[in-house]
Amino acid sequence: MKHKLFEEVVLNKDIPGKQLKKGDVATVVEYHPVSKGEDGYSLEIFNALGDTIAVITVPESAIGRLNKNEVFSIRTLEAA
């Protein structure tokens, strides 16, 4: 397992169906190992007030670690 449960991670790609964009921050809530192929993770995404706005499952390549030289930013969700 590359990422720990409840670790904050960053999306490496857009998730259009959920209005999520590359660079959005998510929290790892489940790890999905597979015997052949790419492991996956379930992620919970929160708005700026701490409300859950999405729970998604993505392959490991779709997320990365946060770095100390990065800062948070606010953006408005696009209308669905």
C-alpha cells in the first residue's frame, strides 16, 4: 500500500463526472489491492466547510502525495 488510510492526497487527473479537477485534495478511506493490475483507492472529497461532496474509487496512478511547497486554493464547483 503506497498511501496510508486517512492520508490526504492530490488528484493527478480530472474526474469530470464528479466535477473534480487535477490538483483537488482528497482523503484515502479504503485501499483496494488487486493480484494483477493496478491497485486502487477509495477517496472522500470535502468542500471548504468540511462537508463530503464525493466518494470515488480511482487507480493508484490517479493520485499523488502532497508536497511541502504546495498551498491550498479555493475554486467554485461547476454546475453539473
